[in-house]
Amino acid sequence: MSVVITIVRAMTQAVQAYSYAGPSVLAHGRLGLSTSGGTALSGPQTHPRFFSGLLTQAAPAAAGLLAVADVAMARYHQPRPGWTRDPVVTCDGDRLRFESFSACGGVYARLDVLALDGDVLDRGTTNVDVNGPLRESLARVGGRDPLHLGVGPDELTVTTLDGAVVEKKVPLPSRWLRGFAEVQVIAAGFDLRAELKGPQAVRFLRSLPRKASATVWAVPAGNDLRLAAGPGRGAVCLSGAGRVATLMPLLRFAKALRVYGPPAGAEHQASAWELELPGMRYTLAVSPQPWRGFSGEGAVLDDLATDEAAGDADVVGMLLNFEPAVEIGLLTDRSGLPVERVRAALTQLGTAGRVGYDLYEAGHFHRELPYDRDQVAQLNPRLTAARALAESGAVVLDGDHARVTTAGGVRQVGICLF
């Protein structure tokens, strides 16, 4: 059984069904991650197998995977039990990217495992099972011994001879899908604000207030960061300090902390926090405020509103090949499209979960979540409503202004030309 996506239009929510050949297992120095559905270079797969090899840094890898799984199970705003979703993993030939999103849509996590030591069997994206017993086993991994990793069912044959099938069905809110689009667009506008070495990073992160709802600003101070109660020059906002809790178990492995934020502006802004670990990076992006998920930021609307975006996305999407980095210049040459249209196409593809953004490398990467072009409009109701107004004749242009007729009366709005 493969991944099934059913769109429930009235509730703007989907249901995702996972079917695994068996549970993921960590035993005798072998970590077997069971997979469910996905797309690979070799085509659609029910249980793809991407990698078999060694994690030379077992302890930080286990802690990082557990951190990603913790975010997938969390609801930071108005917490309540019942949410569970499995992380997504993408193999692009030279690394594994494990990703997740919180239920509230306000926290995004990614673990990049770099410089793979083993056999890359295929490239693509799938979900991986992270169950209760596996979480307990990951929490016990220590020492410096390498850990054998298999992403795919063949590594599980010794523990699944009974043919047991693991099935899960979970709600997939539209804000979760929209968040994947918004976070990559927002992150693309971030700048590196500070970089702290290991001891400084540990000291700073441990100085954060323990109150989960606290809002602080991290202000550069020479080669360090200090906490402030309000915004300042170069400051990065952290609203809801408790939302970076998954960084804390990783501090014992931290080599550096990089903090990213947008240009100075509004008081509350999104930010990203990246820990450099041995052979890997762990990145957390948090929304401007705990009650504001990334799905509501509207960062994708300008790119999605162009007439060519959907068609361009089809062209650019065919050129993506699970390579380690999406090179816009190369896509421009291959597609024959100008740079701005390639960027808009990547935003359209991001809305469908097909591209992400790597802050450290300042570039996009390819992943494959289910893509439905019609669903793009459903996931962006403000864009749909704006187009409906225009098509109904309710918008009349008048120089650098427009008169918009709605049920609430006539409004005059300015027109911004980009």
C-alpha cells in the first residue's frame, strides 16, 4: 500500500496514510528506517530504499533524528495530545535531509547528514517510521562507535520475518502543507546575523528564559550574542523561547551556532537557528509568534499571482533531479526562462512541497511531496479570493490606484509595481 492523500475540501484538510513493511528498528548497532511511499529517480515506490552505510558519528546523528521527530510530534501553540506525523527524508546522493513541521505550523526542523559513507541506492523522498520503541533506542545511543544505517526495508528483514505491516492514518492540515512553502520563501530572505563557536553557543542557548512563551531578542555583541528585551540593530527575534527546546539535547555535540534573520523591520519576525554538529547540521526555523504559523505569512502570494507561474512550474519541475543543490542559473539555461520566472516557479513548486531552502548553502534543494497544481490555489485562499474579485469585474484600475467593490462597500487601494 502506498501513500494515499485524500483532500477533504470542506475542512481544508487531508488524511495521509502510511504503510510500512515493518517498524523501524535500532538493534545491535544497526538502524533500519522503514519507508512508506514516495518518488525516486527510478519512479514511484511503495517502500523505497535509498541508502545503506555507516553513520560515523552515531550519537549526534541519533540525537538529531530524535530532535526532528520531536518537532513532528509537537504542538507548541495550545498544546494538545493526539498529533503524530512521521518525518520526511530526502536522499540526494551526497547527503540525507530529515525534515519535519510542528502541528501548529510554527516550527520547522531539518537534520542534514553530510558526506554519506556507504551506498546510495537511489535518490528521492519518502516518509520514515519513527515509533515509540525506536525513540527510546535513539535516546540511549552514546559513545563514538559508528552506526550502520539503512533507509529502506531491506535492512529490516532480520526483524520483520513475520511480515508484519505497520499502518498509520493521520490528519494533514492544509496549514502544514502551506508552511513548507512559506518557510522556504521566508528563509530565502534571511541574512546570517551571528555565528558563535561551540562554548559560546552553549552558554547563550542555556541563557534563554525557560518560560515557553517568553519573547527575547538576540543582539550581536562582538563575537557573541546577548539577550535584550526589545529589538535593536541587527537583533534577531525569538518569540516563544520554548520552541527551540529541541536544540538543547544537541548542545553537547555543538561546534557552532548560526543565527539567521530578516532585514530589520517589524517588531516580531521569523528567525532560524542552526547548530553545526560533527558531520551534520540541525536547523530550526520559528515563526514570528507562537500563534502565527508559517502558513499564514503570505510570502508566496507575489510569485503565485503571476499568469505564467503554474506553467513555468511544470517546466522547471521536470528539470529537478534530486541533485544536492538547485542551481537557478542552470535551470534558467535549461528552461529558457528568465531568472525571475524561474524563482517564481520554484515558489510554486515549494507550495507543493517540492523544494526547500538551505540557509547555510544559500540555495534551494529538491524534494518530492505529493504535487497537485489545483491544490496550490486551495492552499492560498487570499490569492483565490483576489482572483475571484478581479474576474467578477469588482476591480477597476484608475492610475496608480484601484477601486475594489466588496460586500462591505467600495475601497480604494494603492497599486505597488515591482
